Amino acid sequence: MSENQFIVNIAGVTRSYRIGDSRLEVLRGIDWQVRRGSWSCLLGASGSGKTTLLNLIGALEKPDSGLLEVAGVDLGKLSRRAAAEFRNRKLGFVFQAYHLLPELTILENVMLPARLAGGGKADIRLRAEALLVTVGLAERLRHRPTELSGGEQQRAAIARALINGPELLLADEPTGNLDARSGQGILDLFTALRESHPTRSIVMITHNREIAQLADQVAELADGRLTVQE
Ligand SMILES: Nc1ncnc2c1ncn2[C@@H]1O[C@H](COP(=O)(O)OP(=O)(O)O)[C@@H](O)[C@H]1O
Ligand SMILES: [Mg+2]
């Protein structure tokens, strides 16, 4: 069953945007299968539709047509509310610009998705603290995001993405805003997380072919189509 073997199972997915009177066909028929526990990189020129495809996998948008199964769930059939719950329970998101909430401390940011999912505050706090130790931010729990470097903010965002034990981590150019050294630290962190959690899958957008070499599978978008290399 694809449900067990593949964390992502996409067949014939299309997505276009309406711009005035015309349509921009961004994804023209995508087929993609991502194995559970694997690390996939998604490459492609700027504007080729990488974020659009990741947003579909992340249940943030819906395809115009085609099959889109993630973690065994047919995303095309989910209501908005079910999609939000699916994201919270099954997925972790890491963005180029971190997207931490500025009014919350680092610890509160990491706790937030778990608070939304429900559960005891004391237990969630312990889990968040442990994750922040894992990502190297033990000394930054009470700081606000703006008091941290970009690399530190991204570490906090990764801890937040992990707090609900996601099956799939989706990262959209997670090193795109960082200098080479901080970016390398983030990649080392992804590598370590992968070793400590071999069943969790990663799909990462990147512009960088060196980063893509870390992956088990490289998928490249061009002209609305995807080419996959194992
Ligand atoms: N909400 C939207 N409305 C209209 N056009 C969009 C929208 N989102 C993205 N696009 C367009 O779709 C194309 C692909 O965008 P995107 O998926 O962000 O590409 P990438 O992440 O590869 O740079 C771009 O031409 C972009 O301008
Ligand atoms: Mg993008």
C-alpha cells in the first residue's frame, strides 16, 4: 500500500493561478512519490512553482486536479478545518524567514503548536525545553525572536516544527536568509535530526545543489513538470 511506503503520493497534480483574464499554469501535471523516512530536495529556478508544490503537500492549498496523498490522507477531500488539524498533527513547517511570533518568547513559540493541539501545559513545556536543548538554544528560552541571530531563530523554528512529532518536515529554503556558516549549522541539524528519527521524512526546497547532495532523492521543477532522480 502506498499509504505505508510513501509519505507523499502525487499523481497528475495541476495548479494554476488566475491573473486578470488569463491563467498562469504553474504545475502542469506532477507525479511524485516520496518514501517514508527519506530526505528529498526540491530544486528549480525562481518562479518555477516550488513553493506552490510545497504548499499543496502542506495542505495549505488545494490542487486544481490530480491525486494528492500525504501521510495516507487524501488532501483533496479535507475541509479547511480538517486540513488545519492535519497540518498541526502530521506536519512541521520551516520557512526561509523563520516566521516566529515576535511577541512570544522562544519557549512560548515552540510550545504554541502543542498548545493548539491540546494537552497539559507542564508536559508541553518540558518537551519544548528538551527540543530547544537539542537544537542548541538552551540559553535562549526566555529571549524574544528579535534578540536572536538568524541562525538561532531558524533553530527555534525547527524546534517549533518538531514539537508535535511530525511525520513529515517541510522546509522552504531554510538556509536562504543565512550566511554560509549559519546555513551549514542548520544543515548539520537536519542531518542529526534525521539520524535520531529515521522514520520522519523531509522535503526541502533549495536553490543549492550542494545541499541537494545530502538528499536521498532530488526532484527538479521546470516548465510545470517534475523530474525525479533517486
Ligand atoms: N497566489 C498567487 N497568485 C498568483 N500567482 C502566484 C501566486 N503564488 C505564486 N504565484 C506565481 O506562480 C509562480 C510560481 O510561484 P512559486 O511557487 O512561489 O515559485 P518558487 O517558489 O519556485 O519561486 C510564480 O510565477 C508566481 O508569481
Ligand atoms: Mg518559493
